[in-house]
Amino acid sequence: MTPRNDRRGARERILRAAVRRIAREGIDGVRIARIAMDAGVSSSLVHYHFASREALLAEALDYSYQHAADVRIGPGDEAVGSSRAARLQSMIDQCLPTTPALREDWVLWIELWLRAVRYPELRPVAEELYARLVAWFADEIDAGVRVGEFARCDPQEVADRTVALLDGFGVRTLIGDSTIPLERARRAVAASLASDLGLGEHLTTEPDFTNAQRSAS
């Protein structure tokens, strides 16, 4: 392994360790020495890569988002069904805390919200991550409108509203609000999106949630 590849590998190990530690302990409770131990590197190397807790959180969030993107459906992926509506339902499930890994990602997002309120330098990070998420939905909606599967609408506006609903329902599901179980959250977001797209009350007739429920158990 070359020194450059070794450094890249060490940085990735640090980020993986940081994601897990932040999700368990919160950014304020994280100890650099613990992250270093988890990653198998020295504390000085962690400090070399990340000058502050805010920098560490920003990088960990970006790493987590990019890692999640590796398993998200893309423009040419038809594995979840032939319809754009089925694809949107899958996207909703990937944006709610439906699995242990997604719950971990959600904790990082909440940490970002709290820190961005207090530290203006983190606000562009939050804005960029939201822009990517909204664009993901907007592109899929726009594609469905263009082929006539969805009613004409403003894809950006519908995507923004969908992401806002995911935020609200996702937080209540994450904290264990008994009035918003996961299945109710996903149905509510899907129903709103279906209405916006002229599909009636339901996004799909047979939503596939079996795999997400199995992973979450």
C-alpha cells in the first residue's frame, strides 16, 4: 500500500469510527482518543485531519451521506419496480429511520441541526446536504411528469415539501413517539406525495415494506 492510499484508508477508518461514536454519544460527548482507538490510529492523526468538532461532524455527515448514496436507487435502477411511484416509495423508506443504519444517520442529522443553529460555519454544510436530498426527489418527480406518470407540478416545490415531511415524521419516529409509529409516518408522507402527483390517496397499491421491517428488527 502506498503512503497516499494508507492515508486515505486511515481517514476513512476515522470517519467510520466518528459516525458510530457521534451516533452513540453525541458530538459534544465524543472523545478524540476514543475515535482514534476505534479507528486504530493515533489521536494526533485525528487532530491532523479535523481541526474542530464542527469539522469532524461536517465530514462525518458527508461521509455518512455518501455511503448511504451507494445503496440508494439511481436513475437506471429498476430493481424496486417499474413505476416511478414505486421508486418514490422506496426513496421515502430510505429517508426514514427504518433500519439501524438509517437511525444512526438520523442522529447525525439531528446533531447537525443543533450545531448549525449555534455555529454559522456549519449552515452551508446543512444547506448542501439538503440540496442533494431535494434534488434526488425532484429529479425522480420530474422524470415521472415527463413520461406522463405524474400530473404536472413543480418538482422542486413537491420535493421540498416531501423532505420537510420526512424531517418532521422522522424525528417523531426516531424518538419513539407512540402516536407516530414508523408505518404511519411512511403512509403519511406517501399520501401527501401521491396527492401532489395526482395519484389519489396512495402512492402505490402494494407498498413493499417487508425488507425494511426485517432489517429494523
